[in-house]
Amino acid sequence: MESARSTEYPPRLRLDELLEELQVRIDGVRGTQDRVHSLLEAVLTVGRELDLSHVLRRIVEAAVVLVDAEYGALGVIGEDQLLAEFLPVGVDKERAEAIGRLPAGHGLLGELIRHPKPLRLGELSEHPASYGFPPNHPPMRSFLGVPIRVRDEVFGNLYLTEKRGGEEFDGEDETVLSTLAVAAGVAIENARLYEEARHRQRWLEANAEVTHSLLSGVDETRVLELIVEHARRILSADLGVLMLPVADTDELQVALASGTDAEAHRGLVLPRRGTFGGAAFTASEPVTSTDVQNDPRITVGPQRWEGLGPAVAVPMRTHDGVGGVLSLARVADSHAFTQVETDTLLGFAGQAAIAMKLAERRRDAEQLALLEDRDRIARDLHDLAIQRLFAAGMTLQSTLRFVQHPEGSERLLRVVDDLDDTIKIIRSTIFGLRSHEAGPAVQGLRVRTAKTIEEAVPALGFTPSLRTEGLVDTDVPCSVADDMVAVLAEAMSNIARHARADAAEISLVVASGRLTLTVTDNGVGIPEGGHRSGLRNLAERAEKLGGELELGEPPGGGTRLVWAVPLPER
């Protein structure tokens, strides 16, 4: 009995062991509770964000804390099954710059892309897919990776390395990280939906502004600027180019370019074949490129894509065909344009093209209504005003035989002559109304003069005043009118280029068998020794018609040009 009792543990020692075991289990439970609490807190933190970039950053930061890893990263899988985005945590900026280019998804990182299931390694260098680290990369041994799924799609992967304390990741770490990945998938989907809603709202607002501007009569150049500006802003593009077809040719002209190196594109007229925009125009479908500066489809034109990488060109389609091409590009090494971005850009370009077509038809309808109104005014002037004036003149002529006083007869004859001149002026006005939109050969000189001045306004920066007097449309032959219009255009060009004026007056007078054009500006005058070949041309035109050109300075300063020629008798 004595020997049996000696082999049993003392009661106090056995109790101590039980208490220690109980304490270990309590600590384990407490640790598990703490970890579950940390996991729930991480899930809530990730789920609070709506901005996708912030969501992704929060996910990888939470993952590093949960499994006590020194380094972590989240890789987003692109359409080419490589990493389109890589967000590292634990590597400072200086170390990241020293490492260089971020991984694309080859080697061990690509293993999870090819086989989307959890992967846990004690020594990552021993895995067959591992082929080492680039220079300046920190050493890494333990590895844990899990895929992130959004619905049935693998969105990306979480990569964790170097568990602190030199330990390896265990099954519990894998379970916790897999649970976080599930919550991350939900958060990413919510952020995507939110981003899509915001994206759609921005496109709707852009479409509304473009349509409103077109239909409210805003200058078309400004509308084209709006189209390019909105597209660049919404898709974060560095360059935007809008090309329109040149009538009756197989060429495209750059109507607008803005952003990086836009001046290299402005004013270019290029064939459709051999150009990036031309490929989209010809195919009537979007075209994309990941490296536009080396794209083999671009074979003509000057160097204009240097430093740019991802690009997209979409046709501006309507039921009548393709009305233009909208192209966007980002600097090299930027994210490529996704299918969703391309589709929304195509829809925006199509809506803009339809709005432009509607605005064009509206302008045509307004022009038709204006011409019809002019025809009505012309008919009223002819049928009412001229007939009444003609009747009044006939009455005055018949009254002459009752007037015995010579001075009274003379005054009556003068009134009859004035009525005759008034009838001629009204007839000239009628011709001008009816030929306002006709070609130069049949347009009145008043209309051609006004159009010439209107075309010069953008270069001048102001609108000159115009005064006409006499039978401008009826007494000036077409040959003289052509010369006069050319003289006026040259005079406007000289003011725009050299005068530095902010006001000008144009006077066109037909009187006493002469046509006199006077152009006066308040600029700096004609410099001594200045280039005068243009003025010699104006003088030669006048001399050819038997007239003369005079240059002078008005009292307030500036330049006065007087171009006068005789008119043949009618």
C-alpha cells in the first residue's frame, strides 16, 4: 500500500496542472474571441467604404493586421488574366521605387490566378512557380494567398507574406483570411455598383449639357469642346481628339484636340486609312490600343502619339452613318481602357452625334422659316408698297398739267423722281431678301458685303459697323461686285493682322454713277516701310476698272481706305 501511494501524484500538483490547462484554454478562447472581434471590426471597416480604391486599400490593410503579416498586397486581375492593379502594404515609397515596376502576375502570384484557391507555404521559394525576387526586394519566406470573388467572378487575390515572429501561417490564419475575402467581395461589389451609378450620372449630365448647348444655339466649336472635355474628365484621359469627315473625300480633319501634346494634332487632315481614328470611322466600331505610339495601324501623318499608351477611338454614329470620331489616350503605363469604359464612351459619342444632327436640322428648319418670311416680306413690298408708290407717282404726273407755276411743276417732277428712286431701292431690297441664301453669283452686293464682314469677326475680335446707301444691288455689275468684295476681304484681313484696332466702320455708297467703299479703323495706322503688296493689289483692281485707291488717316487716328470705281450706265 505504501508503494502504491508513492506512485500517485500529490493532490496539489495535479490541481496545479489542471489549473494551468484551464488557463491555456481560457487564453485560447479569449484569443479566439479577440480574433473574431478583430475580424468583425475589419469586415465593418471594409464595408463602410464606397469608393472602390479606398475599399481595396482597406481590405489589404485589414488582412495584414488580422494574420499578423509584415507585408501584404491585393492584386486586381485584368481582362488579359494578368494583374491590372497591384496595391502593396508594408513597403515604403523609397523601397517601392528601388524595386521598380510592379508585378504583372507571373510566377507565384500568377499561381492563384491560374488556380483560384487558398495557397499556404512555409517557404515560398520552394514552390515550383517561384522564380525569385527582383533587386532591392525585401526577403520573404512564409506565404498565404486567397482569392477574392465577386459573385462568380474572381476579382483578384490577397497575398500575405512574412508572418511576424518568424512563424508560419496556420489553418486558422487561412480561415480568417478566407472569411475576410468573402466580406471583401461583397464590399467590392457594392463599391462597383456605387461607382457605376456615379459613372452613369456623370455621363447623363454630360449628355444633357451637350444637347442643351446644341439646341440652344451655342457655337458649334464650343459644343465640340464640351464633348471632348467631358469625355476626358470622366475617363481620366490625358488627350482628347475629335475628327470630322471632309466632304467628298476619304479624309478626316481634326476639329478639336485638347490635353497632352494637343498642338501636334490640331489642324491635321489625314486619310482614313493608316490612322487610329480612321480605323474606327471605317469599321464603324470602337478600336482600342494598349500602346498607341507603336500601334501598327498608324502608318501616315506626323509623329503625334509620343509618350502615350492606352487609347480608344469610337465612331460618332447616327442612323445616317458615321459623323465623326472621338479618340482618347492616356500616358504610357496607365490603365488600359476597359470594355465598360469603351461602351459608355461609344454611347456618349453617339448621343452627341444625334444631338449635333438634330441641331443641324433645327438650324435648317429655322433657315427655311426665315427664307419663307423673307419671301412673304418681299411679296408684301412688291404687291403693296411698290404698287402704292407707283400709283402715287402716276397721280402726281397727271397733276402736272393743272400746275401753271414753273417752280411748282419742278417740285412735282422732283417728287416723282424721288418716288422712282424709292421704288428702285425697295426692288433692290426685295432682290436681296430673295437671294440671301443663294450662291455668290446671284446674291445681292449688300448680302455679300455683310457676309464678308461676318466672316472676319472671329479674326478681328469685334463686329464692324456697316452703312449702305444707294442702289447697291441693282446698279453694280457682278464683275465690279466681285472686285469690291475681294477688296473688302483684304481690308478686313489687314485690320485683323496689323491694325490692333477695336472698332471699324464700313461704308458702301452707290451715287452719281460711282461705287465707293470706305473702310475706317481706329488702329495704329500704316507703318512706314511696311509690307504693301496687298495694298498694291487693291490699287490695281481699282485702276483696272478706271477708279482709284486712297489711303489716309482719319481725325481720331487709325487708317481710312477709300476704294472708288465708276459704274457703267444702266
